[in-house]
Amino acid sequence: MRDHRLDKAPDFTNAALVMGAVNLTWMFAVVWAVFGFAIVALLALGLNAAITRLKSARRD
């Protein structure tokens, strides 16, 4: 029992990215249906700005 070695953990990065995109898509669809396209466009621009800001902060 003590000589049992643990294998390397599987890499779920691709699965997490795909599910994140799926969740973002349905959330944008719900916001679009409730509030309209303009709000979705503003949310997308804000999300893009936040990601860009995080990316540049991480390089420092």
C-alpha cells in the first residue's frame, strides 16, 4: 500500500476554457434577451478591458 505512486494529475485547462466560453455565451444570450444588444456590447468591452489590464499587470 505504501509503495503505490501517484500518477501525474490530468491537465483540464482546455476543458475549463471551453466551459468558460460556453458559460460566457449563454450569459451574454440571457443579458441580450433581457436588456438588448447594447448592454452586451458594453459588457464585452468592459470584460476585454479588464482582461487586458490583468494581462499587463501580470507582466510587471
